[in-house]
Amino acid sequence: MRVIAIANQKGGCGKTTTAINLGACLARLGRRTLIVDLDPQAHASLGLSRGRPELDGATICDALTEGGTFDGVVRRVSDNLDLAPSNPRLTLAEQRLNLLPHGEETLKRALGAVASRYDFVLIDCPPTGGLLTANAVRAADETIITVETGFFALYGVSQLLEFIEGAAGPKGETPRVRALATLYDQRTSFGREILKDLSGYFGEALFGTVIHANVKLKEASSFGLPIVDYDPSARGCRDYMALAEEVVAEC
């Protein structure tokens, strides 16, 4: 089981969109995939609700606070794709985790119990630091930072990298971090310059795949569907399928 945290400490950079659509594309490639919605805003849960959000049952909050188990929490989304949903109660769970010994490892322990069920686990982190994101980083084999190719692309990235390194714990090695360029508009010279800057900053850690700005991705989320189900011919679908293939090729 390969665990990937998807993080950024700012909103609007394609973090949740990436969790939803990378997960759905991995599932479409035949990989058993679990998406863990670790954001109290529950956007990933809503984006996979197929227009029928059910956030009142057991959620990831229960998995973190009720003995660290996913029993009764995971819901089937489609073939090879499961979801551990969230809801606003997760904010209270973070407060409770602060009181637990080694609370930053709660998610890692819970995922260990389902390791035989999945090939990939994608963790959609909240757009902040804190104990929830620390749980994700500690549980993950690697962290993908989604970076919007806009004016503030690299703003705060160094602080996020420091947080990830600190949250990873004393493993004796630097945590694996990848970067993904999102919301890219190749028609503008500004967008091309930002992409060049990202390549210079991250080097080989930057995925070769670029996620272009695509209105179909927003439409799909509003209908509670991943792009592979909403419009397989969309540019956004081609981009995320290419990313899934790149991720699989690294296994």
C-alpha cells in the first residue's frame, strides 16, 4: 500500500481536485484506492457524493477518535474506489488528538489495519498546518504539494516544506516530496514563466504532468463526480489520467 498525502497551506490550488481525480483515475487503472478526506470542510466527500451527500454517518473523525479503526467508516464510491468521508466534527477530533500520546501517529496506525485492502491511499489534507496535516504526513510515504501556476505560486512553499520535514518525525531521512503544477494556462507568457520557475525550484521533484485550467473539473465537482465519470473527453480527465499513469510508473 502506497500512501500519498496531498497538501498545501493555501486554498484554491487544486489540492482537493487532485485527491478526487487522481484517486478516480488510479481506480480506473485497476488500482484499489482509498481517499481519506482529512479536511473538516469535507470538500472531497462532497466532490464524490454523486449529488447525494451523506455526512451524518461514521466519518474519518470516528476512525481517529474511536480506537483508530476504519470499520464502518469507509464507503464504496465506485469499482476500486473507496472514501473515508469527513464532516465539520473533524475539527473537534484534532483537539482530542492533542491530548493523546503520539496523537500524530493515529492515522498511520489506523491505515496499517487496512493495508491489505488497497494499493493506494490518498489523503486530502486541510489547507492549514496542525495535527491533522501532521497525521497525514506521518502516515504517508510521500507528500504531493499542489502548486497553482499563479502570482503566489511559491509563496509559503519553503515554510510548508519545513513543516513536512518536521512532521515526518525522526526517521533519519528526508521525507519524499513531489510537486504538481495546477491551474496552468499555457496561452499566457506569465503561466509559462511560473512553470519554468517551478521547474527550477523543485527540479526532478516536479511531476512531468501539468494540470491545465479546465472548467469541466469544476463542473464535475459541483455534480459530486470525478472527471472520469463526468466527461472522459475533457482536458482535465486527460491530465489526471496522465498523472495517474506517472504515479503508477514510479511504483
